[in-house]
Amino acid sequence: MRTRADITRQIDLAAGNVTVDEAGYLTDPDTWNEDFARLVANEEGIEIQPEHWEVIAFMRAYLDDHGIAADARFVLKDLAEKHETTKEGARKRMFALFPYGYVKQACKMAGMRQPRAWSTG
């Protein structure tokens, strides 16, 4: 279930202030910065590695190019191509990077708005 957009809070970061909804997703993806990704990673118990940044960079570029958040299948395709693996291999890698799922962790870290659909990829 999607959270109510009218319940927000401000987070002060060194790189600037951001506003999040009650589930912790940015209300404006344009305010995203790496400090926010690190904050979310810390809250989720993820130690950010270069491969996390690759996924986040793909997601941010997709948002810039298309104006919407990337569906998990596009991220999986990118992972498969970059790491020369199968779709299943990419799916396993995604869940190794983001063990609680694409929406809960990857989308939030990349500064996407909370998705309407809760697909785990």
C-alpha cells in the first residue's frame, strides 16, 4: 500500500535538505543526492559497494531520460549486460545487493518516489 503524500518530514543532510514521505521515499526525486543514498543504505543495513552505485546511476539516468522510475526488468537487463550473465543471474545479483527488494531498497536509495506497484523484480 502506498503511503499518504501529505505526511512528510524534512531531513537535513550535508548536501542539502530533502523531504520524504512517511515511508522514507523522496517526495521530489530532483532533490536526491549521494548523502541521501548513504542515509537510506545505513537505515537498511546495506554497506554501499561500487555495484550499488552502478544500479543507482542506471536508475537515476533512466529517470532523467524517461521521466519515470525504471521498472525492475530494465535494471535487471542492465545488470545482465554489464556482468555478462543471464536474467536469472541478474535477479540473484539484484537480491544480493538489495536483499529486501528492488522497491524497498533500490528505489528508495536511488531517490525514486514510492512506486504504486510493489513488484519485487
